[in-house]
Amino acid sequence: MSIQAHPSSPTLDYDDRMIPTTTSADGTILPLLGQGTWHLGDDPARAATEIAALREGIELGMSLIDTAEMYGSGRSENLVGEAIAPVRDEVYLVDKVLPANASEAGTIEACERSLDALGTEHIDLYLLHWPGAHPVDATIAAFERLRDRGLIGTWGVSNFDSDEIAALPEVPQVNQVLFNPSRRGPEFDLLPAHRSSRPHITTMAYSPVEQGRLLKDPTLAEVARRHGVTSAHVLLAWAMRSGDVIAIPKASSPEHVRANAAAVDIELTSDDLADIDRDFPAPTSPTPLEVI
């Protein structure tokens, strides 16, 4: 299946049996399961294994790779750049600018630094990492200049709550937020706002397994037992269950990546979801967006 995208975006093919997809507002078809890279690149001794993990994910169809200039002060970008260099046209690359750098001139300089660290000529999706002191109008103006130069395909935000999204002068392509059963606040108003926005906003869920802290939860373990899988599989399936939320777990080995990819085959039942809702209730009122 080919995608319609910005001229600088890759042409990706997905095996529909492996990774289901969602379509962003500009018509780009993206995998519901991507790859996060927070802390990848921090240990030089693990670099070869981490590069192999990212390449394994790309082979499996997890071709959306998320990084940020903040991650390891560029070490993650360096590692990602090395990993994707032979297959750049098969990757949808997401990067993020720090709020401290997000003035109009600073955003452009940060993007150019990231491109150099990544060893690539363009970033497919460039995000403001979280709201900061610089006027967001200036950041967006820089995004538009970068897009006009072909250095980015499109732009979005991260860690923006519903009121912050509503205050934006333009609609972002994506909002990347913390979302898992223990962090369900976005379900009350933020996710509905993403879906009702015109054009709609794609949601990316980071830390879908809560950095491992949910893996020993007994309810999730019981749901996993019923399916013959792990709690991590259940958490990824839960994040992707609506069909329009992209989960971006981190995996630092090819074996871990293959395990993550298997989550797309899990269909949680109404009983599974009821059990999860009982122990992790959905919000009944607005809840401030959580960040880690």
C-alpha cells in the first residue's frame, strides 16, 4: 500500500497482516505501531544492538521512528541516523525541538543541528516537545519556513493539553502525549478534541507501557494469561485499540522489537477491557495532562 505524502516524505509499504495503519490529516498512511528512542544511544556498548533493533522494526513495518534533540543531547539522533541511513526512504522520521530553542530563529537552527546529527536531508514530522516560553506563533512560523525549504514534511506538537491545542493559531498534524491505562486523562477531552478537529489531529502515545512499571500489574497479567501473551502485549494492544492512536514503545534489542510487533495480532475482548476499566477507571472529568 503506497502513501500520499509531502514530496519529502518516504514512500512506505506495509504488510497489512503485520502492522495496521491510520491516516493523518494530510493523507499520509502511518503504522499504528512505531518505535520510540528515548535513552537509545546512551550506552556506546549497546549501539550495535540498538541499531539492529531499529532496523528489525523497520523490516517488520514499524517504520515510524520517533526521536528528539533532548534525548541524550543528540546521542539518540546520532544512533537513529546511523540505523536508518541504508533505508531512509522506508522510514517516517519524527523529531522534536526543545521549547527553550523554539524561537523562530532558534527552531530553524535546532532543526539544522538535528538534520546534521541524523545525517539526513529532511525530517518527516517535526514537533514542539512541550509548551514553553517562546510564543508558539513564532515556532509555527519557523515550522512553515522549514517546510518551504523542504527540511521538514509537516509539523505538530507534543505534551499539549486540550486548552493549549485550542489556543493554537493553526491545527497541528500530530499531538504526542503520555497515554496508557494508568494515564487515561486524555480520553476525557483531549482525544475527542483531536478527533473532532478539522482537520483531525493524529494522536501518538508515548510510554505505552509506563516505562515498564505496569508490567507486573495483576489485572494486566491475567488478561495477558487469557491470550497467552505478556502484559506488554496487552498494553500495546490497549493503546492501539481505537485504530487511530499510534503507540511508540522503545525496544533496545531485535528480540524485544519482534515481541512488540506481535501485539498487533491481539484483539482485546469486552471482558478484557472491562477488567482493565475496573482497575484503571476512565476519567469522568477533565484531568490535567500528565508528562514524564
